[in-house]
Amino acid sequence: MVESIRLYKDLHDFELQDPTRVIEWIGEKSICVAGYDGTKTNEILQLLVPQKLQIKENQGLCPERDLKVEHGGFSQYPVYSLKHVPGHSLILTSSPASGLVQVWKIGAEDKDVIRPTSTIQSDVGKDTWTKMAVPVTSSPGVLHGSHMNNVQLTEIESNKQIYTLATLGSEALGSLSFLDENTFLLCGLSGTLMLADIRQSEIASEGSLALSASCNSHWIATVKPGHKDIASLSSEGHIVIIDSRELKTPLKCAKGKVSVSSTPESFMCINWAPRLDGCISVSGFDGTVQIYDTKSWDESLKERDVLFTHKGHAVMGLCEDGGIPQVTCHTWHPWKERTLISAANDGSLHMWDWLDVCTGL
């Protein structure tokens, strides 16, 4: 354990009352988490990250319990997706138990309540839930849908539908992301990629990830705002990097070092590092978060070395049934280049700043 701690600049271990599968930054000092238990009412919490986490010297392991609850609310549904609306005190949630996007207002400074304000109707099929993406615009809106053929953009304040994607494809969505304020990416669960623009109803371009894995794989994808590359992840642990300008030709491929395949309702997660060029992070297959440097990759589908593996949840935690915790989600700090936050299904929440063993930084 002591040897492992030396791999970090900082490693902080927190414990949530209930596990979360969402971590969303609210500005640079707070995060939002929410429960996903389908048998009870679930808390939605805005947590202030402790000031102590911002200092630079190496502290090692700090099992603190001083995450401060700034605001809180209760959802009658399990929360599978949560998005913050930039520039506004609004968050959005969705769930497989409801065909609604729930709009929440984060209370003013003198109030600590996150309260529901309205709902947006969103069609949901079997065994899936509404995926969401929020554009950075002056008038807050949300792009939402559960399948390729029911994606629409709704203005939050008026609840007015202002865009509908025209496509006949009925494939369930794995993920939905904005590349910029107008262009967005749809990743179908079976590996279909579609690029569209909210200024026109038709699909701009289309490709497929299915050639990179077995037909039974399911996929998610993510984009790095302001950049052209798309990172996608399959349930078999395959990673494919594609240029958004040419969806039919993979630029880089890898077989991730995963022990088991994932399932559609599981916790698959892939993210670009916002401050490290070419680095991505992957989780949802076991109790670890893996970081890869993709700069040297080519289009060959082969196993690649992991740059760093966070094993803290698997090593330090234990589920009620005695099993090893599984990472449910993770996210990068918006400006601290090697800092991430990860959560697991035992309720653990880790904030960690990792060292590059090659450079010592």
C-alpha cells in the first residue's frame, strides 16, 4: 500500500452515503453526484471539494470526510445521467425508469435546496435511458434522445422543441456529445457514428465502429470540445480514435487491458484528458481506472501499454456482498492536468493526482 501511494502526488479517499454513477463538475470547486438505486428515493448532492485538495505538496493518502454539502435534493427515480447547464444554476437528470428529462434548479446562496422545476418529455425504449448533451449557448437547451430516430433539441425555459434530427435509424444510443455549439455526435450502441448540425435536420456524415469488434459489442464515444478527434470504447475493451471529419476510417486503435467484457447497462466510461495532449481514461470493467497515451498509436488493433492504473477502489474497498468494488464513473479535473475523480459501487469516491512514472511529474 505504501509503495502504491508513492505513485500519486495526492490521493484522497471519501465515502458517499450511496454510490453514484454520475460525477459532474459545477464550476471548478464543486461536483454533483446522485444515487442510482431503483428501489428508493435518491439524493442529488452538490459537494464542495475541500480547499486542502488544492495545495501542491505531496500529502499521500488522506482519508478525509469533509466534503461539504452545498446543496441537495431528492429524486424519485434513479439517476443514470446528469448534466450541468453552463452559466446557469440548472442541472438535468434522466433515468431508465422515466421517459422524462428532469430540470432542477440549484438554490441561491442563502438556500441549500436543489429543487425540481420542470420536465421535458423524451421517448425511451426498452432497456435504455435518455442520453443528454448540453450546448454552450446563451439560451439554455438540451439535446436528448434514447435512439437515433428520437433525438431532439429542447429549449429549457420554454420547453419548446427547436430541432429534430431526421433519420430513420432506430439504433439505441450509447452516447451523445457536442463537438461545438452547433455540431454533435451520436454513437449508437451497436457502433454507428453519426455527425449532425442543429442548423440542418439531415445527417452530415456517418461511419461505423462495428468493424473494429465483434457484432455483439456495444459502444460509447466522447469528444474533446474544440478538437476534432473522437475516442470510442467497446464493451470488449477496444478503443478507437477517429477524426470527426472522416468517420469511416479509424486513425488509431487499441485493445484495452480489461479482464472482463462489459454489458449495456453497466458503467463503461471513456474521457479525454482536458489538459494532457492525446491522453484518454477508461473505466467500467473492474475496480480500476486506466489512463492511456494515444500519441504513438496507429490503426492496428493490438494491446497497448497502460500509462497509469488507479487501483484504489479495488484495493481499499469491499462491497456489502464481499465482492471487489467496480468503478461506476470517473471524470478529469477541468484544469489540474493529472487530477481525476472516480467513484465505485461501494460508495467510495477518490480524488487523485497521479505521477507519470516516465517523467516523475
